[in-house]
Amino acid sequence: MNIDQAVEGFLEAQAGDVSVTTRKWYRGRLSAFAVFAGDIPITDVTPIVLRSYRAALVDRGLSPHSVQGHQRALRRFFRRLLTAGAIDANPA
């Protein structure tokens, strides 16, 4: 499963648990990560990839609050993937 597929599965699983606005918020942050990481399997995401993404967000000039939001979305995303058994370890 690649990152885009994992994001779509995550968003579908959130339906009914969170508001439409919250799902859009997750989509925005997780889609930005998917673009950054490229078309790689979700199991190939490592802490190094996540640190590189954080550095790229900082380099883009995002506020600390915005960077924190991206990180929060990624932590929830990877926690859900771990719980679902899609990954063996949480890189976040």
C-alpha cells in the first residue's frame, strides 16, 4: 500500500468519527506529506523521512503552529495504521 492509498483509507475510517471539516484538515496535511514523500510504500516511511518533511515545512516558512499541526496529523495517521496492522512500527 502506498501513502496515497493509506491516506484514503485513513480518511474513510474517520468518516462518522470526526467532522467533515476535520477530515478536510487531515486530508490537507496528509496529502502534503504524500506529495513530499512520493509514491513509496507506507512501510518505507521512516523517522528520517518524517524529520526531513518537518525540515521542509520549516524551510517553507510555515509557522511553528502550522508545523505542529502537520506533525499532529502524521502522528494520528501512523497510530491508526499501526492499530490496523498496516505497519509493524510507528515511525512518528
